Amino acid sequence: MATDYYAVLGVRRDASPDEIKKAFRRLARELHPDVNPDPKTQERFKEINAAYEVLSDPQKKQVYDLGGDPLSQAGGGGGGAGFGGAGFGNFSDIMDAFFGTSQQRGPRSRTRRGQDAMIRLEIDLNEAAFGTTKEIQVDTAIICATCNGEGAAPGTSAQTCDMCRGRGEVSQVTRSFLGQVMTSRPCPQCQGFGTIVPNPCPECAGDGRIRSRRTLTVKIPAGVDNGTRIQLAGEGEVGPGGGPAGDLYVEIHETAHSVFQRRGDDLHCTVTIPMTAAALGTKVPLDTLDGTEDVDIRPGTQSGQSVPLHGRGVTHLRGGGRGDLIVHVEVQTPGKLDAEQERVLRELAKLRNEERPTGQFQPGQQGLFSRLKDAFNGRS
Ligand SMILES: [Zn+2]
Ligand SMILES: [Zn+2]
């Protein structure tokens, strides 16, 4: 006699409450008598309801799992038991399965908020570092001046829909073995608005807005980076029916600089100097964002070392102050030597006792690694 409720819903005995609910919803949609009036299907629908009633209720499920029949104990109401009284606890689940949970009531508004818009703006490193003011052209929807956003031709106005009497929805009563079920759907004549616009505005075709090109002045704060978005509230599209405008986002794209590479708010560049300058020390002029400055190469500078110019980087977007400009030094060994240069160098090698250098060997690529590390940390 005992029905296998798990088999009815097609779930395993260890199915989670969520799996049970999902299986029920799927079957309910498939087998609902309104969808499928065939008597056999209706019988099957009753079965899945009974199964769900038991398996979705922890107490009844326990009784059932222990071999009892919770429905005959609880119901006691003869024939169609399992599906009387308590069975209607599932009613909201059934409605849920069909109509979704969010049922909105009443006519929907013709007025909606406009969409946000985004525009890409290219700036160079200087502008990013110090901030700037830019004029941009935007092409967005603005409110239609002819109808003031209402969508009706001048001198006319929207009229209450006679099909739904302004409610925006029409109801239908269906009889089923569950009793009378009232269902509502958006009014087909007014698309749920509750009103009809008999004479749409010729300028905007009833949309309440038109497209227009405007020029905006945007203040770019110092310290913006690639991908920074600046929000201009209410400068996006006006919504349908003259609804409030969305926001406009200006997304920053920084063009690459010919010398400086930006990492966060620090700038990096490489200077190549001759071996003699590295040994003797020198000052190399560099065009920084703040004008020409001398980079001080100290005597004995090694290839891969770096010289920081503090506070010559990009302004911190928050908190003020600026990053550093880090100059990485690359020492160039002279390639072609004429006779005189070679003689002098050999002389130097002799003086430094470097005619037969033994070299210093280290495991792996020590030299290269430490150079990369220095470059990355901006150490000098
Ligand atoms: Zn208009
Ligand atoms: Zn209507």
C-alpha cells in the first residue's frame, strides 16, 4: 500500500530539501491539470503533491522514513485524503512554480530611470599625474522638449485604457480541481501601462526622449590610472517617458609615454651610460614631468643599479603626495676600440691588476636575478 514518495518525485532517499523542492517544482509545472487535463496526469499530479507534502515537512518525512504513513494519520478525511486540508500548504509552491515569486500589482509606469552610459577618454601621463579638465562630446538621450517627456502629441494626453480600466492587468478565473484559481496577466491592449497614448508625439514617436549631442566639461583628478572611472551623476541617458537620467561614467585610458613606464604611482625608465661614466660618476639630464633634472650617477655605479628621484612620480589619487621616478642604470661596455683606446685600457687593466681576472663565480644566474630584483624594488 505504501507509495514510494521518493520514487514519485524521482529523487534519491538522501536527497536534500532543495533537491526535493526542485524535483517537485519541475513535475508540478509538467503535470499541472491546467496544463495537462488528461485524468491520468491529474492522478499523477495528486501523487507528486502528496509526496511533496510528506517529504518537504521534516516531521512527516521522519514518520514516513520510519515506515509510517503520515498522510493517513494526519488527514483522516477519507478518499482523497492526502490532498485535503494540509495539502494546501503547498499551494504557494505551486503558484511559485508557475508564476514566479515576484508578482507586481497594478499598472506599470511609463516612466523609467534612464540607462547609465560610459565613455572612454584618452589622456597622457602628464594629465594623469597632475589632473586636468577635458571637454567631451556625449551622444545620449535627453528629454523631448515637444512633449515634455510625456510622449503625447501637444494638445493631447494619455487616456485610461478601457480594457483594464487603468489597472494594467486583466484577471481570469479558472476552475480546476484545486478550486477556483485567479490568474492575472498584463493587459494586452495597453501592455500593462493602464493608459493608451492615442496621438504619440511626432518628435519622439511617443518615447518621451530624443537623442542629442552635448559637450560636457569633465574634471580629471590628479592620480587617475588606466581603467579609473569617473562618475558624473545624472549625465547619462534620460529614461523612457522622461524618467530620471542615469549616470555617465568616464573611463580613463592613459596613453603610453615614450620614456616613462608607470607602475602604480611610480615611474620607471632606463638610462644607458658608458662604462667610463659609470666608473667616474656623472650627471645626466632627464626630462621629468617637472622639467629637466640631473640624474646623479655616483662614481662606481654598477649596471642594474637605480637612482630614485623622490616625489617625481604620479600624484597619489588619495591622500596627496607623489610617487617616485626611478632611473635604472645600464652600463655600456665599449665595443669597438681604436688602437689608442685599447692601449689606454690595457694600461688601466695593468694598473688595476686586472690583466688576468679570475672572475667571481656564483651558483645559477645570481647576477641577472639580483639585477631584476633591484629593478623591481627600485633599489639603488
Ligand atoms: Zn516628444
Ligand atoms: Zn489596459
